[in-house]
Amino acid sequence: MLNTVPTVAAGRQPRAVVRVNGAPMPGWVSWEVTANTYYEADTFRVSFATSAMADQTAPAWGALDKSLGRKLKAADWFSQQAEIYVEILAGFPSNPADPSANELSSLIYGRVDDIEFDPVSTMLSLTGRDLTAVFIDTRVAGEWSNQTSSGIATMLAKNHALTPKITATSTPVGVFYQHDQVRLRANQSEWDLLAWLAREEGFVCYVAGQELHFEPDAKESAEPYVLQWQAGPVANIEQMSFSRSLTVAKGVTVTVRSASLRGKVPVVESYPSHAKVVQAGKASPFGNTQNYYFTLPAGSTAVRCQQYAQARYREIIAHEMRMRARLPADNLLQAKSVIKVQGTGTAFDQTYYPMSITRMMSMDEGYTMLVDAKNRNPDSPLQ
């Protein structure tokens, strides 16, 4: 059930187990799990060699499908399932030969979207998403103008048999969309609704395992995850690259407009109020600042427009600096971590925020992870 790979981390061999509908599944050859930021589903892909399972029945197969009344080969069993759930666990147990379950971290619990089978190579692959998918795939039905955001989140979580980890709110959601009721009437998904409510409340929304979290964003960890670049064979970073958008570096201004409900003069707010410009005598072929324009529902206040402009500004300038690295995997780095890069001797030595972390394990390459992160230049204006 547990596979051994050649990578050694912290003096211990990594181990992993793949569970299908709750039962450990033998014969996996490789897998990868991508952890994304808030509001996005995490994804997985796992490949099995069905030839390794041709003469055996996984412990749960008979219990899961007794009506067939016979042993099923792996491909046959998978081909007949209407719904499959996968959990991938990995870690560095102290006793690799007999690892304790609490020494393996659950990297993802999700539902299979697609099955691929190649009878020539006998390879079978499962791809899917974490349980964010149940909200993404369900359309909104009904209106809840008199309910609170936390009440809606709790109800939707229970509708899908997820455990609600919800921070209570008190404002009826009708206050948020009284001038924009199409938000809850359009053919949108439950996840669109939850993400919108979270932003209105200043919360974050995400699924972890079989829990729905709807809560204030946790404070950044005081201890950043350090990537220390060091050239030569002693470096533990296999690959590292950086990029910088000079268009964004020249300066960005966000302007938000909202029509007035009572007069003819709309509310218009910009952020930052004094935009960065190219100095006189230093002409740029790309012009000066990049201007972005957004519109909010009629009747939005100046404070609301200013807050929205600032939030969009932060999102845009975060794409100025990008970092990508491949290194031996651990279970410490999370999508909510802050990454600190050191050792390049350039302006790229700074903090970054992960966009995605993909952990991969195979019999050939061991346990590795690919990190994509972004951040603004420290010199960019942020008021």
C-alpha cells in the first residue's frame, strides 16, 4: 500500500498512501497535488499500474460493489463507478517500514472528475478537485436577502455534508446587493456566491479536507519559509527563475466609478491618489502609468469605492514580481505561507506569496515540489 521513493529528506524516507473511497489503494506509480490560493479548487492527479492489481482485490472493492458478485480488476471496477473520492497522504515517518498514520499529512481529499485508461500500458489515471468542486458544480437556487453571510455559508456546507467552520456575521446580505440584486439571481454557482460574500465581509473562503472555512484571513506567520539560493552542488534548490513586469513597474492607477441615485454627479475615487509617473526627460515607449477602470453598483459610497480601488490596486501590482522554484518537497510550505528568497544578490531577494504549490511523488523522481509565487517590488507605491 505504501510506496518507497529514493528521495531522502531530513534523514527520513518519504512515504505516501492513496485512498480511494476511504480504502488504501495499491499500485500507484505517481501522483501530484496542486494547492492553490483562496477561492480556487485544489487539484490532483494519480496514476496506477493496473497490472500490479490484476490479481488482487482492494480491501473495499467488495464492500463498495457487492452487487457485482465477483472480483473486479482495477480498470473494470473504476470504469463502473458513478462517484469516486480520493485522498492522498504523504510524509516522513520515523519508521518507514511501519509508518504511523499521524505522521502522514493529508494533502488533498477530493472527488474524481475524469478517468483515463490505457490498456496497452495498463496505466489508469484519476484527475479531480478538492471538495470546492461541489460548490462550483452547483447552481444557486433561491434568494437569501434576509439571511447573513455566515448563515448562508453554514447552510450550503451542510447541504453538501461538509463541516462548517464559519465565523458568525450579523449584516443581512440584502444590504450588500440592494442596488445590484442580479448578483443572487444570475445563473451563478454556489462558489461564486460564497466568494462574493466573503469579499464583502472581508473574509476568506476555502475548503480544507471535508470542512468549509468562511472566516477572517489569518495573520501572516512571523516565520517565513526561506529559500536560500546558493550556486553549486550544495544548493538544495533544483531550479529557480524570476520575472518582472516593467509595465506594472512604471506605475498603476485604479479608478472606481459609481452612479448616483439622487443626483447627476457620480462618485469617482482613484487609488493611489498621487500615481507614480516617469520622470521628466525619461520618456518611456510604454507611456506613464497604467490606468484601470472599474464600475460599482449605483449608490455605492465614496468609502466603498475607495476600498474597492485599493483592493484592486493591490491585486494588480502583486503581479509585478514573479518567482518559480523546484526543490525537494516537504509538508511545511503552505499556500498561506510567506516565502523569503535570499542569496541571489538582486532585487529579486524579497518576500513572495504563493499562487500555487504542486507536490509530486514518483518512483523515478522521488518527492519534489514546484512553487509559483508573486509579489510587488518593494519600491512600488503602496499607501
